[in-house]
Amino acid sequence: MINIEFIEQLIDTMDSAVLKLEQAIKKGKFDYANKLRTFIFDLHIQIDKTIKNQNV
């Protein structure tokens, strides 16, 4: 069974990171933006692994 609460938490965290990424780009903080992109990508991988490892 998929742990919906865990996935929901990952998605909420990703949403927050995307908003921070948009702000960082607008402010020209490209180093921080790149760190956020990596973080968002890692969250995406974690969500994908969590879904694939469960019996859907």
C-alpha cells in the first residue's frame, strides 16, 4: 500500500521548493537556484521510487 501521507509531504515540500526557486531566479540568486533544482530533482526521484516500490 502506498504511504499517501509520506508522498503528500514530499509533494508539499516540492511545491515550496518550486516557489523558492522562482523567487531565487527573479532575484538573480543563481547558485541558490541551482541547489533548489537539485533538491527538487531529488524529491522527484524519491516520489518515483516510493510509488514504484509499492503495490499499486
